[in-house]
Amino acid sequence: FAFELAMMLIALFFVLAGFFARLLLERRGTWGFIKNRAARIAMPLAMSWPIVITGIVAVAIWAAVQANGGQPLEGEPPPPPTAETFPLTHLWFLYVLLFFYAGALVMRGLVRSIDRNETLRLRVVDPFVRFITGPIAPIALAIPMAATLFLTPNWYAWFGVPTPDTGLIPNTAALICYGFAFGLGWLIHRQPAIFEGWGEWWLAYVGPATGATITCLMMLGLTPLLEPAAQDARMAAYAALYAFACWAWTIVIIGFAVRHLAAESPARRYLADASYWIYIVHIPIVMALHALVAPYAWPWFVKYPLVLAVAFAIMLVSYQFIVRYSWVGAILNGKRVKPAKPARDAQVLAAAE
């Protein structure tokens, strides 16, 4: 259930990415937007990928040797990556965002050249967005995703939207499903009261979202199904339920946050800052911890919380003492000044006076 829910919530990420992308563009203009996204997205991607992939490969080799009784593995090394096999790993989020940013800027330029006085946007686009994000939102928004998934050749349904984690050209299903989510977030920024509406009725969708998720798991089982889905009525129903659950959970979580988490919170601000670092480094760390506990015959409900607790401890401590006030933190989130520094500066200034 946790894996299924995590995969469903990827759409939520891209809705928020689209919303804040337009916010940034409105505040900084086109060139300011491009420079900011290059610094905050393209640069971390280019800098972190070699380190992350090295860590993943090293841990994978270590775990394989450990599983082989400590003996070196035999066989030919894998071939060098190509454009079709390039391993983006979990950093595909950043890579795909660059596609969406470029596409949004091109589309914005075309729309503004056609709809110079915003008549089309005000009279057609904005009302349509309000309609599909209203009470029927989980159903209306699910239609493009459901149709795309069902029509995707060799769709591995158990894993949801095919993640574009391999290859330099993202797969069509991911571009459509997540591009739609990004575009929706972009358009919602034109009328942010939509999120306020979600904050009013988020609770109504908790039950349907949970029910749809459980039904999806019941249809395909709890064990990953490593075979393509048939294009029949059963899988059409599964695609519809899966897409409905994705959008219902998106509305539930955004609505809950708008309703109950809108106030300023230093703790949430800190975790939001740390989340970028956690996202970048978590895969090799979690892999290493799994390899460490693998030899022990402990039940999953011991191993899983233990791995999570140790992983988060490592990532948060490393963020605080290595990243937050360093040049790495400045790239990820902007420069942070240590709390004690202003006080010391004030003391030095007072002494000088």
C-alpha cells in the first residue's frame, strides 16, 4: 500500500511544480526564471548524478558480493550506457522538469502571441480549469491519465505510470500524465482560489481515494506483477481506478495542507529545505542499509522502520552539518546564514563603535 500510494503521489509533485514554476516566472520574468531553474534544477542534476550513480553501483556490487558468500562476481561488465539506456535513476524528476519548463515557456509565448488581451484565457481556459478542478475533479482529471495508461503498449500496470528513469528521451506515458499535472498546476496559479476550494472539501475524498487504492491492490495483488497488462475491460477499469486514486489523493493532500498547514512553521520550513538533499542522496543510503540488515532473519515490520529511522537520521544530520550552510546548500535552496553569525557580527560592530 505504501509503494502504491507513493507512486500515485508523483502527480502531486508535478502539480505543485507547475504552480510554483508560474509563480517564479511572474515574479522574476523569463530570464530570471531561466537562471533560477538552471541554478536550482539543472546544476544539482549535473553535479549529483555522477556521485549518486557511483554510490548506487558500489552498493549494488557490495550487496551482490555479500549475497554470493563474499566471493567476487564473475561475468562480463555491462555495456556503456546509450541514449536509450542512460540510467537517470530517481533524478529523472529533475531531468523531466527541465523538459516541462522549456515546454511551458514555449507554450506561454505562443499563447501570448495569439491571445494578446487574455480574452481566450479569461473566458474559456480559466472557466474550464475551474470546472475540471471543482467537485468532479478526481473523475475529470483522471480521464487523460486513465486513457494514456490503458493505451500504453506493454504497460506494467502494477507500477502505475511508467517512470522515465532510463533513457534520455522520456517515455510518452510519463510525458503525458506528468505533463498534464504540471500544466494543471501552472494554470491553477492563475486562480489559486481553486486550492482554497480543495481545502474546503478534501475530507470528502479520503474514503474514495483509500477505497480505490485498496481495490487496485486487490485486483493485481500485493506482489509486483512483472508482465504487461492486457488491453481488456478489466485493465481499463484498473486504469480508471488508478488514475482516480492518483487525483483523489492529490486533492486530499493539497487540500489538507491548505486547510491545516498554512500557518508559518519553522519545523516544516526546515524539513522543506532538507527535503531536496534527502531526495538526492536517499537511494544509495537506503540500499546500503537494506544490504546491512539483509543477512538477519528479522520480520519486515522490524527491518522497514529501522532502515527508515537510520536513513532519515543520517540524511538530516548530514544536511544540518554538511549541507545547510555550505555551498551545496546555497545551490539547492539558496544561501543560509548560521543563526549565531548575526549575533557575533552585532557584537563586533558594537565593540567597534
